[in-house]
Amino acid sequence: MTSKRLNPAQQPELQPAHSLWQQYTPDDAPFAFRAQTLTEAERWQTEARAALAEWYR
């Protein structure tokens, strides 16, 4: 019996990272950096640091 070579371009679901990329939604990230001003950036940094500190307690 011979083996058939699978082409990852034709079957991307065979690639290990394919399912991870399917789940990747950066627009839904709760702490995505979207600041337009210095004040917004500083507020984002404060909130993100507090969330990380809580996460790693």
C-alpha cells in the first residue's frame, strides 16, 4: 500500500496552528491597545497593569 502525501495548502486544518488562528480575534481583546491620546494611553496602562496584577495573584 502506498502513502499519499498531504498538501497543507489544500488542507490547512492539518496544520497545528490552524485552529489557533481560527480563534484569534484581536478586536474582541479586553485590553487591546486602542488609545488615541496620551491620556487614554496612560489610563489603558493603569487598567492593564491592575488586571495583570490581579491575574497573577
